[in-house]
Amino acid sequence: MTEPIFSQPVIDIKNISHSFKGHRALQGVSFQVEPQSLHGFVGPNGAGKTTTLKIICTLLRPQAGKVEVFGNDVVASVKEIRKRIGFMPDHFSTYRQMTVFEYLDFFGAAYGLSLEQRDQVINDVLTLTDMDGRKDSLISGLSRGMQQRVSLARVLVNDPDLLLLDEPASGLDPRARIELMEILQELKRMGKTIFISSHILSELAELCDSVTIIDRGKVKYSGTMDGLLTHEQEHPCYKLTLESEVEGLVESLENEPGVMEVEKTDRPRELRISFDASLTTTGNLLSKIIELQGEIESFQRDKKHLNQAFLDLTEQGVR
């Protein structure tokens, strides 16, 4: 598998809109996905995620606006784009009575690979997805997690530069979810650009380096994951874990200018610190902790605030 190099956005969406029977699914949506990034596309159910995915995949024409994939227009260059993308839907389709090998061989033939090429490619993608031992298993007998791996292996058969994944972790148990995320990280290291649609922001927090949040057909935020945490957020929150207890630390931090709240969590030697970013910095807080002889094990943003940022940007109500 090669490592493609692109000098322009892999996905460039400019002011697209789309309606279904009077319902506006997308309203002036614009964002970009950079090369070799792992980009999360997040929003509540009914926000417009699947409609956007179908447009990127050339399965649906936008009624207004423009979408380019690798610099090619999704309306004018359908064949060129389809050769370079792989789409994984949120559920396993038909072909359940095939074995894993038969399923991958079928799609390899559909992509025009020779018998010799198919054998090599299938062995490669099964190794990558850790499915070597399931080569002759019927798909219908596999667990949900295993079926998701087969679906991902199928996406990789044509060695796409861009992977488009719709809710890939939906319905997976915690172990299967972690294993899937590890595979996606490896694919990113191999130079793939990965676009993941999900309605759960927290599961993408450590995986993605950039994210677009959509709600009611409109983009609410698009940028880096770190940027989301500071987007319209005046009061960041950090978790501090110490090597050992420090007497008087909580009281001292509470008296620091800008510190709004210091509270102990359920974990030993862990504190949650909220502060006004206009009055103090993480550097000031760390200096104070060190001054009090605190030995720091970790100091990082509270992931709960990632969920809060999502809630702040999206609206309540049934969609």
C-alpha cells in the first residue's frame, strides 16, 4: 500500500445544500479535510451526516454548492473519485452466506484485480485487520465486531486513498471498539485519509486530530480537536493527578487568581481544576503546584468538557 502525497484538501466542501420533500437536510455546509488526517464528522441523529457522506461518495448530487475530492468535482468526475475512495456503511449489507474469502474475492474481481492480485491483496487486508484465522468462516456466523472488520477489509481491497466510514463502532462492545480504533490509527500511519461519521464525540476524542460538528444541517464547528476544546470556552477544565497527596494544595489553588473551582474526583490523588482563561494559564497553575512540592503524574484537559463543547454547539429537541 502506497503513501499518497497531496498538496490540497482531500475533501473540499463549499456551501452545499440539499432537501428531501421540503425538509432541508443540509444548509450551506462548508468544511475541508486535510491529507493523511483522521477527521471526525459528528452530529446528533438527523443532523445531515449521512446525506453529506453520500454526496462525498458520489451517491447523491448536491442541489447547491460544490464538493471536490482530490480536486475532482463529485458530479463531473464520478469514476475518478470512486477509484480512490472506500465507503463503509453503518451496517453489514447482503452476502452473509459467503465466506470471508469469497466476499473479499468477489469485490476484488469487481475492481478488476487478477486472480493472483486478489490472493495477495486478500491476504494483506486480512492480516491488517487481524482476520487471518477467519478466512473460511461464514460471514453470518461472525460477531458484530468481526463483521465490521470484514467490512473494513472489503473497503481496503482497492487500496483507497480516502476511507469514508459511517458509524464504524456502532453496536460494538468496548474491546471490539478499541481494536477497531487501533486498526484505524495504523491505516492513518500508512498514509490514508480517514473520515469517520459518528454521533458520539467522546469515542473520537483521542482518535481524531480534526473534527467537524454538524447540527440541523449546519456546520457548528470545523477545525482541530484541540481547537474545539477552546472554541467559545472561557473556562477550561483540567484534571491533575499527583504522585502523592500534597497538604493544603486544594486551598492554595482555590486562592489563585482566575481559579473558579478545585474539586476532588473519585480517583485517588486526582483533582479537577476549572479556571478563567482570561485571568490565568496552565503554566501559572503548574508553577504553583511545583512550588508546593507537588509531584505531577499527569495534567490534561478534562474529556468531559469535550462532551460539554458538543452540547454547547448543538441544539436540544427531537430531529
